[in-house]
Amino acid sequence: MFKVSPLRKRQFLGGVIGVILGTSIFYILTLNSTEEYISIGPMNTGHQDLSCFSCHADAKGNLLQQVQSNISHTFGARDKSVDFGTKDVTVDNCLQCHDRANDRHPTHRFSEPRFKKAVKHIDATTCITCHTEHQEERVSVASINYCINCHQDLEVENDPLDISHKNLIAKEEWFTCIQCHDFHGNHKYDVPEKLSDTIPMKSIQNYFEGGADPYGTNKKYRALSQEAWLKTLDK
């Protein structure tokens, strides 16, 4: 009669336990109820109702294939590495819900050669430069003087502002731009003609951090909800 060695029994038992444990962990981590525990941080304002898979799609291949491919890349047997676990989030993920024709500063615009120098200072070709996710805020850009990178030579014909744009630029008061103009131009509101009537910086900063919208709630476009986005995938 063939006798199974104790070592082989332990290996088999360990393998079974490993499979059960791994499957259980995978199942638990993919439950909607556990998303907030495995997230690297709270969702940004406006994204709190989205699930992880809205941005984080599964990477191609199974776990073993992903590990093998990346090991091969490390040792030079493969030209490129592959996504591990989930695909990298790109600007295309953002545009699935936020793309609109009337955006004043669309990301693709900054791929033009004339913006090459500006992009070195602030990479406006990607959304996450200003909207880093999992920070529980709207805008995460370090400084709001970003208009300086493209508008140093701005000249406004028949300037309606009581303190001209030319003088504000000369004084390098770039923070005043956002007090009148929302970057993407998505709000419908009357731009003030007096600097004293512009939106206070405190309100702007509060808005960036997730507070009330100082530009008003009358918008030209509203981003897709997760339900609306899912319907686009079925088409």
C-alpha cells in the first residue's frame, strides 16, 4: 500500500489553506462595503458616491501573469512593464465623465507646441496635476498663481476692470485671476467690473477644499453620475 509522507500532507494542507485564505481575502477586498477601508484616502468632493471601479479597472491578465511579466521586465526580457492589480488612472478616465466641448482649458489643448514651456511649470495635460484624488477636496494645486505660465503678455481690449489687467500683471497679482474667472469656464455668472466686487480669496480657498461654490450653482455642464456613466458603457 502506497504511503503518503507527512511532509507531502502538510504541503497539500498548506496549499488548500492558502487557496481558501487568498480567495476569502480577495472576495472581502472587492466588496463595496470594504472600499472605504482599502482606499488610500477619502474621495474628493463630488466623487463620494462613486465606487472604486469607476476609475480603477482590473489590469489585463491574472495575478500570476502580471507578476511574471513585471519580473521579465525587471531582468530585461520584456520591453515594458504591465499594470499590476488595476490599470493606471489616466486623464481618459476623468474625461469619461467630465469631457465637454466648451471647456476653456481642455487638457488636450496643452499638448500644442506653444505650451511646451508652460507645461514644464504646471502639467495641464493631465487632470491630476490640479485634482489629486483621495484628498477630500476639489482642487489640490499648491499655488493658485498658475495663470502666470500662459498669460504674461495678456492685453484686454477695452478693459472693463477698474484696475486694468495690465496693471495687475505688472504687479504680479496673479491670484486675482481666479477671483473673477473659474478655470474651466463652466459657471454662468456675471464677471465683476470692480476688483472690490470680486470673490474673496477665503471663499475661493474654501471652495477648493470642498466648500460652497462661490461662482454659483448655475452651470453649463454637470459631470455624469456613476449611473449615467454605466449607461454609456452599454452603448
